Amino acid sequence: MSKFQSRTSKIALASVLATSAIVPAVAASAAETTPSRSMPDGKYTIDFTITDTTQQLAKYVKGPATLIIEGGKYAIQLSAEPTVMNMLTKVEVNGVSVIQEVNGQKVIYIPVERPGGTVKGEGAVKVGDKEIPTSFEITLDPTTIKSPEAAPEEKVEFVPGKTFKQVKDGEYAITFDAYDPKTNKGGYTSISSHLEKDAKLIVKDGKYSVQLTITEKSAPMIAGLKVAGAEATLVSAEGKKVYNFSINSISDLAAAEIHVVVPTANMDKWYPFGFAINTADLTLPEVTEVEQPAAEEYPLYIYKDKTNEISVMATYVKPTVTVTETEESFLVDLTFVQGQYLNKFDIKGATIANEKTVEAGENTTKIYTIETTNLDAVYTATVDVSVDAGPVKYDSTYPVQLQFGGKQNPFKDITKLGDYGNIVTLYSIGLFKEADKFNPNGKVKRSQFALMLNRYLGLDTTAKNPFKDVTSFDAETQKAVTALSASGIMNGTSATTFAPTQEITRQQAAVIIYRVLEGAGYKATGAKVPFSDVKTSNKEVATAIAELNALGIMTGNEGKFNPTNTLTRSQMAKVILNTLYVLES
């Protein structure tokens, strides 16, 4: 696999999406009421009412609010539906933004003078490409301030037996125990007396389920079973009821409930308990671990179509991709963190090898595994989304460009070019330097071509620079010219002149690139020149043009190669990048 394709450094980025949020609000008015008692530092709850011009926040902002007291100062936080928060583009107090990011999550932190009175604010919500302004008032009720309830005492009594990583597919006889939900102690006879201790573990496609039997005596009063919050499936109701349910782990304690219904006693109630397999003396065949290739995190850039502006689609995706390098390709995991709004995702030039959906409450995460042999390319994709969440409503298909790794494009004059991806890729690996403009149609000088080429080749030499007309150039350019000349890749126009400011033609560039390939061990295939305007007796020129065309490094247009045309900077990017791909393949 290509070292060039793998050379992007691992970069950790902070998340740009909030998974939980605080609602827009702002500065407190002077007419407030303060509790008469002195309150110590800490977090409290406080009730409020809210009105707003969009008539939406009142619907989605739920109480109570969090009142934070620290060093005698007060602040308010409120909760909102995550999608509303993600679309919030501005919340200001007296012209100063109060949007903060805490532990990778966007929040609104509102300092107030006192925990009471009215809080007024203004903000803006982005719907598609439009921003909808809103203003609102939040009235705090200081008489409702309460300390949050203390967290329940941690349960530590459960003691697992063996730990199983992954068991082979099959069916296995097991026993289990019921645990008191208050203490996590086993032998909870209030539940276990209704269940037969012998059960069955089923492993299929690496996933676990259990078949558990209700005793014949208790079967008439047991109306249901839940494990890990999911209803168990009744697979048999003859005599003894048999339920089937999924578990995430063979070795862990799972929260469960049993539904007891006795009409004559006016009883209809769910009773909680803990469920765990007895693993202390359990023997199960485990799957032999196969060493998995290491995965790395790379930054993801998602641009508006043919621009260097980040697309609104960045709101819906994780800002990094997970890349796994195999012997044949790269597997890129692209995560849509708000997948419930995603209708369809397509990408050109790569293959969607797998799609995974993870449900978590009202949120859906969709992970697309993209298989590609070229990690450095800039890919065109389409993202179809439909959003209907309070004030945020739209249905759109977005054409975007995706870049896995590298650096964000700084050049403002290349975004509509066909060679856009080539230029961004070479910038990302350091061959081009950051600038406001790239000047894609600019003519390439011989010194510039030498410099760009040697930034990748990294050739060095102890030879002295023989060319008097490059001594005024910077050290890096002089080194590139000297090294390429010493290696026989790029000659001077005489023994003492290089003609550094002379424009380089497509024909000259082809010969130089072919010399690089020959130096790396490439052997000519005997390809013929297919271009009507290449009529030369120079065997090296003809071979270079024919072989580079066959390799896809330099191609013509409408049957012509235009050998004497000056190479443009955009064309140079394509030629050098294609050469790198051939050398690294």
C-alpha cells in the first residue's frame, strides 16, 4: 500500500456537533426577585416560563432550568432539543456571544445578577441557507429553587465470574441468577422462584440471546419480560412459557423486569431485578482473535460543491473519519451523527462497502464504510436530508466534495477547476505552500517545476551548483535545480545556465517525468504515440509522451498532445500527482 497515500498525520479535532444543548437566552432585567435565604455554591433547579416570536422555543425548551452558583455569582442553563441547538447560529447578550463549548458540546451559559426576574434574548436559527431571527423572554421563578436530589448509592455487590470476549456461534446450556435491584446481590428469590434455573444461550453471527423458561406454576401470572429495556419475545406458551431476549455481554449484569398480572388480587405490576449468567464454572468455545489492522483518525473536510467553503452538511457528520489500511485498500468510516435526517448518501470514485445504523433514543447514527485505493483524492458526493424539528424544516439534496485527511483548502481561485482535488492534495502533503490564490492558469517556469518535483523526490547532492543564473534564487530552489541536474533528470540549457525563468513546455515536462520513472525502475512497454501533433525524430521525447499517456500521467485533448504549449500550474499539479500515484503503487 502506498506510503504517499498513508502519510497524512493523525489529527484530533474537537466535535462541532452538540449531542445535548442549552437554549438561547440572554441578560437579566433589573426588576428581579431574590430569595431571602443565602445559598451556598452549587447547582440547583429553577422553574421558568418562556415566550418567543417564533412560537417554537416554548414548545421545545423544557424545564426546569439549571441554576449555577459559584463564588456568589449566578448563571442559568436551559435544555433544548439537540437539533434546535445545532441549528442555532447566534445568541448574544449585549452584543456578546454567550454560546460556549464544554467538553465538545455547544451550550448557552447566561450570567445573571440574581436568580429571578425576566431574561431577554435574541438569536438566529439556520434553516437550510436561511437564518431566521428570534427574540424571547424567560421569566424565572425564584420560589421554585430546589437542590437536585442526591445520586443513588452506587451498587457494587455484583461479582462476575469469567469474562468472555467473543463466543463461537452455537447453542449452549447455561444457568443464571436473579439479583436484588437495590443491592445487586444474587439469590433474589422473589424473582428466581418464578424462573427455571436452566436456560439456553444462543450465539448467532456474533450476537447473543437467551431463552429463559417460566415455571409451570408461575406461567399463568407472568405476562411479560424485559431485559435491558427491550421486551422479550414469547417463543412458547404451552405449559411453561419460554421467552427469548438479547444481551450485549455474557459476563455482565443486565437490568430486567418481570410483569406480574393477577386479576383476582387486583395486581398488574412490573417488578425490577438484575439478570446475569452464572459464568464462574462456565466453559464456552471462544473465537480466536485475529489481529485487526490499526485504525487511525483523520480530519474530514466537507465542502460546498466546487468551493472552499465548509458545507452545512458538516452539521450532520462527525468531523473526523476512521481509516483502516488493508493490503488491498483503505476502509474509511464516515459517521452521520444525525442519521435520522439522512435519506440517501452516494459517493463517486469509491465504493460504499457497508452501512451501519445505531439507534439511541430519538437519535440515529449512520456509519458508511467507504472502500478506496486512493486516500488522497477529493471525492464528489451527494447528501439527501429531510429535517422536521420544531422551527427547522427543510428537504434538500446537497452536492459536496469530501476530503479525508490533509489540510483545508486555502486557495480561493481553484474551487471550480477540474484539477481542484489534485491541487488540494499536493498542498496537504506540502508540495504547494499556503496562499490566498493558486493562479491555476499561470505559466510554469523551469525553476518552479524543479522545485515542486524535488519537494516530493527529496533528492540531495554534494555537487556544487554549476548554474550562474540561479544563484539569486532561494536556497531550496537552488538545491532542487542542482540535485535534479546531478541526477540527470533535468538538464541545463548550457554547462553554466539553467534558464530558470524560461517557461516549460508539455513536451519538456513529459521527458523530465519519464526520467524520474526510469530512475525508479520503470521499463518501457512499447506504447505508441497516439497524437497527431507529435511528430519528432527524438526517440526519448516520443517514448516519454507515449508511456506517460499509457500510464494516464499526461493525456491529450481531442487527439492532440500540444507538445509545445506551456505547462500551466493546474496541469503541473495533475502531472506531479499522477506521477506520485504511479511511483507509490
